[in-house]
Amino acid sequence: MVSMADAASKTAYDVVIIGGAIMGSATAWFLTENHFDGSVLVIERDPTYTACSTAHTNSCIRQQFSTELNIRISQFGAQFVKNLRGYMGGDERVPELGIQSYGYMYLADTDAFADALRAAQKVQLAAGAGTRLLTAQEIAAEYPFYAVDDIVLGSINTVDEGYWDGGTVFDWFRRSARERGVEYVHGEVVAITKSAAGDRITHVTLASGKTIACGQVVNATGPRAARTAEMAGIDLPVEPRKRFTWIFKAEAPLDRELPLTIDPSGVHFRQDGPDTYLAGCKPDPDPAVDPTDFAMDHGLWETHVWPIIATRIPQFQAIRVVTEWAGHYAYNTLDHNAIIGPHPQVENLHFLNGFSGHGLQQSPAMGRAMAEWLTHGEYRSLDMTPFGYDRVARGEAFVERAVI
Ligand SMILES: Cc1cc2nc3c(=O)[nH]c(=O)nc-3n(C[C@H](O)[C@H](O)[C@H](O)COP(=O)(O)OP(=O)(O)OC[C@H]3O[C@@H](n4cnc5c(N)ncnc54)[C@H](O)[C@@H]3O)c2cc1C
């Protein structure tokens, strides 16, 4: 862990980013990349980062979304990951990364679901993705370990889709941003103060009692985003929702890589290490939880997850869990999608929230977009306007059908 100062060196900054995990750090780094002409402070309540979403992620990337914008966002994510060193100015300390492209295998067991996969594939192909639709027989031929009796259609893309090393990208966003002059401070924002007219944030207050004046503020507080917005008197439809992960070993490992398989039940599982696999699912019911609640539901594996895996892959009758954890999505209850950009009335308050289950892969594109807005007052690469807070205010969902 790189140490973090307990006090900021100044009392005012041009940009204050609340939350220094992958979204806050991506924004900070892209600000330096844009040669942002101003001071930047990242305020982080937990310098160990042990409780944040970024620390509990499954770190996968896909192009199988149903909307072009989400596909483009992940395509930039893939380019960024594969060219991390180049983006970081050719710095030889930065490792060369790749994507373990075993693909996501969506399995449809109804005609309606199959139609949704067909419709999404059209959008994906038009955006340049390599998605293939497979009949049950074709799935069985390529991946003989699946039981496909109930399957109508499968959809898979093995180009830039699979696992990537999110931890390393996060480390380098942070490390490089700091080396280029961004200041990080250990502290918890407990209050946000608006101007008398209520149209600007003037300063934030830390738990230590110190105040920091700000030109612009970014809410990058993950599952705590609604609490942060509430400090400014603003409603944000983002809740901490628990998601479970299990790493397991199989007595008889598969003879080829296991795609990230989205079973029709909603349980998903994929290759992890050379002889380990990862499974994930949500609780049912799926309430908002306290962001400090990391308790596992130990019964869920035995009663729900393992039977589903063993039915879909009979070779996985004999498997054993080697580790498990619970983490939190910053779950956007309106439409599971990002909320990015300024508040319509409090214009120097910017959201970078609600990424639900796909924020890690979106961090390069979202960090770049947020930095463009802060630097130029407009998006210059990908237009993120459809993800703006305005739709939240209007209650209009940005419909993305491929949600995990
Ligand atoms: C189990 C699981 C699996 C996932 N799998 C994937 C996947 O395969 N692919 C993918 O793309 N995404 C995945 N995600 C989602 C992804 O991990 C998140 O969207 C992403 O990490 C969000 O990053 P963030 O920086 O917005 O939030 P976080 O990582 O939660 O960071 C928020 C930071 O803000 C800080 N903070 C909060 N409040 C304050 C305050 N008041 N003052 C100061 N600091 C504060 C916190 O300490 C924290 O460090 C998964 C998530 C989970 C939980």
C-alpha cells in the first residue's frame, strides 16, 4: 500500500474527487493526460481499499451489450488494457497486459431470450464485435462439457471478451496520477456545502473537521454514492447490493477454457486460474444492504449455485470451494447503468456512479469522459450524454438488456 497523507496540502482545489478507487483514479489520471490546468485532490476514506467494489470485482470485460454505447465503452476499455504501457507514455515499469478472451457464453432457454440474443448480436456486429450465435448442437460440438438439452441458443464472442487484470490497471491509474501531481488524501467527506443560491458546491467537510473549497466536485464513491449525493440534498438511485463470488476446484478439470457462462438461472461461472473456476450470483431477494455488510450466505452454494453448475456441466459434480467473498454493486435501481456528468442545477457537482456489475471495464472510458467534461466542458471521445443525470430526474431508463 502506498501511504496517503492525512491532510491536504492546500485549502482549495480546482477539482475535488471524492473516492479514489478505480473510477476516481481513472478520472484523476485522464485529467493529467489532458494536461488539465488546475489542482486535483482525491479524497479517500479507506487507503487500504479493502471495502470498495473495485477490491471485490470479478474483473471481466465483454462486448455483448444490447446498446451501442455500452459496446463502444468496453471496446475502448479493451484497447486501453491491451495498450496500457503505451497509454502510460511507454513507461517500462508498466506491465504489458492482455485479455484472457474465453468469451461470455450467454445461454438462452426460451424463444424470447433467444430473440433478445439475436437482436443484441445485430447491434454488436454493427459496432464491430465478433459475436457468434450457436445452436445447441454447435455449442455441444465446441464445448462438449455443457448439458444443452434445454438450450435454444447460445451467444459468444471470443475477441476482447473475458478476464483482465483490473488490479494492475487500478494501481497504475493511481500511481501515475500521483507521480504526475494529483494529490491523494486520507479522509472521509461527511458534509457538502452549497452556495447561498444553491447552484454550486462551495466546499466539502472531512470527518477531521477540515474543510476544502472546490471548483468542481466528482462523486466517485461507489456503493456509498447515494449517501454522498444526499450530503448535497440530491437523490441518487444507487444502492449497495450484495454479490457473492466463489472460487472452486474441480476433481476433473475441463480440457479447454470455460467461457464466462451466463446460465439461464442467472448464476454465472468461468475459468479462473489454470485449474480453478469462479462462480457468482446474487441473493434472492436482493435488498439494499449496509456498505459494511460483507456476510456470506453460506447455504447458497450448497442449495442453489452448486446444483446449477453441476447440472449445466455434469463433469462438475465433484467440486470444492477454495475461497469465497461478498462484495457490493453500486446498483442503479433505475436502469443498472452509469450516471455520469453534472447535476442539471448544481452544475459543479459531477456524478460518476451507478455502474452496477460493469464498472471495472468501463473505467477507462468513463474516466476519460469525466476528465474531458472537467477540462473542456464537453465530451470529446464518446458522447456520454445518454448516461446523464437528466434521465434520472425524468425517471427515464437507459435500457440495457444485457445485465449481469
Ligand atoms: C462481486 C462483483 C463482481 C464484479 N464483476 C465485474 C466484472 O466482471 N466486470 C466489471 O466491469 N465490473 C464488475 N464489477 C463492478 C465493478 O467492480 C465496479 O463497478 C467498480 O469497481 C466501481 O468502482 P468505483 O471506483 O466506482 O467504486 P468503488 O470501488 O466502490 O470505490 C469507491 C471509493 O469511494 C470511497 N468513498 C466512499 N465514500 C467516501 C467518502 N464519503 N469520502 C471519501 N471516500 C469515500 C470508498 O472508500 C471507495 O474506495 C463487479 C462488482 C462486484 C461487487
